[in-house]
Amino acid sequence: MNITIRVARKEDCPRLMELIRELAEYEKAPQAVTVTLEHFEEAGFGENPVWKAFVAVNTADGIETIIGFALYYIRYSTWKGSRLYLEDIIITEKWRSKRIGSMLFDKLIAETQEKKLSGMTWQVLEWNKPAIRFYKRYRAHFETDWWNASIEL
């Protein structure tokens, strides 16, 4: 394997959208992806970017192929202070179980430490046993008494 982790660039966005759709299929919610490529690009690389990402790139044969990514933003907790919020970590199916998720997650931990944030937060679906096993290897704490809530406007 010739895998590298780098910061996402605007020209990566079409591929990132493909991976987002792949994740939505895996999570049994393909209809939930309503963001457009244009909005996604603007939100990450426009005048006021709100997200950042690291991409996992396979550079075999001199061709760069994005095979996964981790998208995050900084949020503020009144109890904990500034924290890295991991929105999604996605590895395309044929590359799963090859430690690429660990490479991305380790990069996120390093980013959290470099920015002197108080920690990292994310969500995982209760039925996603492979992801839960992955996070448990990092000694993640799973909350059971908080419910997710949202409003669609």
C-alpha cells in the first residue's frame, strides 16, 4: 500500500461527495444527502469555510486516488471548551479493514492536540458494530443518556 494523508483541497470535493453518498447508502439513508456540490465547496473553501478535512490517498502507479476522508469542524462546549467535532470518517468499501481509518483518526487526534483543543467528539449509529469496535480501540467514551435532536428548515 502506498497511502498518504493530506489536507483536502477544493478540487477533491466531487470525489468527497461520491464518498458521502456511499456512506449514506451504507447507513441506509441515501435520500438524506441533500447538499449540492456547490454548497459543499463553498462551505469548505469559500469566504467563510466551516469545515476542514483530511483525505486518504492511494498513490500507487503515480495516480492519486482518494479512498477515504475525515471531515471535521471546531465546535464549542460550554462545559469542555473548544473541541474537534468529527462529522464523518469514510473509507470506500474495498479499502476498509486496511488501517486507513486508523491513519485518518490518528491524524485527527494529532490535529486536536496541535490546536490544543479539549478533545474530540463524534456520533456513531448504535447498529454500526464495526465502527463501534474501531472507536473502542481508542478507548472512546460512549454516552447513553443524550438524545440527538434537529430541526430541518
